[in-house]
Amino acid sequence: MVTRAQADDIMSRMNTATGKKLDEDMEEFVMADADMLEVQLEVESLFDNPPVEGESLSDDNLAIINLMEFEKSKKQFIMDLKSEGMELIEAKQEYENAKSRLVRVALDLPEPEEEEELSEEE
């Protein structure tokens, strides 16, 4: 959950941030700018109209949030495996494997072995 103070802080940094975005028509990156009045109105609208109790996130949004939380805990995940005796490189690989499993489940993709079998049958 984002607090109003956090949103205001992010808005203040947006005002000075510079960056580029992809202009698909031109197929090149161009300067990105934000209409700060529009951003401020959006933030005010979000905080003035809190979500209705009982509303829930879609499965897709929940999957994104779960993956973001998993990514936040990357160091702890790896350090836990390392403390159990796993080498650092192995722990990092296990993290990547766990992340891949989460993504496959979220996207309802087959296991890699099943995918290979399906492609061999075609």
C-alpha cells in the first residue's frame, strides 16, 4: 500500500526526473515528460476515492504483486540457502529457478520438460 506521503515524494521526484520513452511510430526513444498537473489530479483522485471494502485484485494483479514481493526478498532467499550450505552460485541459480516456477504458474505455462515433449510431438 502506498501512503499519501510516499505518493507526494514520488511526484516531487517526477518533476525533476528525465528519461526517454519509445515512440513506436518513429521506432526510436524520445524525451519523456509528465504533465505534473495531470499526475497531481490522478493522485488526489486515488486518495480521495479509496477502494470499496471487499473489492479484490484480479488474479493477474495478484500474481504481479506476489512476484514483486518475491523479487524484494531475493537477498534473503539466497542468504537462507547459503546458510544451509549451498554455494552462492547455486543459491542464485535456485532463486532464478524458483522465480521461473512462479512465472510459469502465474502464466499457466507447462513445465519445461512438458514443453519439450509437446514440441517433439509436432
